[in-house]
Amino acid sequence: MAALYLSLGTNQGDRKKALETAAEYISERIGRIVRLSAVYETEPWGFESSNLFLNQVLCVDTTLNATEILNLTQQIEKIMGRESKSSNGVYSDRVIDIDILLYNDFCIQTDRLTIPHPLMQDRRFVLEPLAEIAANVVHPIIGKTIKELLEQAD
């Protein structure tokens, strides 16, 4: 089993229901959810919108490899109505966003996937819920715990 940390975000439609639905799909297709953060309401990051986000982090026990997980999270986003991922760094409102944050202590760099998530240490909306369920997990590249990264975040 691998410990997988996923970040969920939504700022369109029934946001609470979107988080619940995404968690159900993750549980059915990717693995058993073993920890679940509280839900945090946050301002949009990286773009302007009048719609606030709901964010949550899940820890999932999985036997799947990183590519399988990426394919399944993208499939879940599409099923839930997400038409496209961010393009050229341009973010927009979304019914659901599922990001792979950490996968054990693996470091993976491909054309399609980077683990750990390359911006997680810059995103308070990721670090707060992640620290709630994984404060002592060490970022495999930076070498600091999630709690330490949160304490340093703006």
C-alpha cells in the first residue's frame, strides 16, 4: 500500500456536494480514504473570481501507481463536469480540481506528472488541510515537515 495525499478544490455549483462526490469516486476507484481534513473556504489563488473555493485534503491507501492515479483523477474530474485543466498556467473557476500532492516519499517527474506537487509549498489552501492530517510528513525534496512549511507560508 502507498500513502497518497490528494487535494480537492471546488468553487462552482454545490461545492460541498462536489467534495463529497469526488471523495466517493476516489474511494471507489483509487483506494480507501484513511484520513480526511476539514473543509476550508478560501479565496481563489492565481486568478480573479467572485466565487470562493472549498478545499479539502484526503489521505488514501492505494495499490495503484502514479500514472494510474493521474488517469483516474482526470477521469473523475471529467465525469463531474470539468472540461479542461488549467492551460499555460491560466486558472479558472471549476466544479472540481483534484491534485496529487504526495505519493509515499516518491519524487516523480514526467511530461504529465510531477510529484510532489510543485506548488504545494506555496499554497496555504493546500498546506492548512494537509497539516491537519499529515503535520509530520516530510516533503521529500524540501526536507521539511508539512507543519514547518505551513509555518513559513505567507
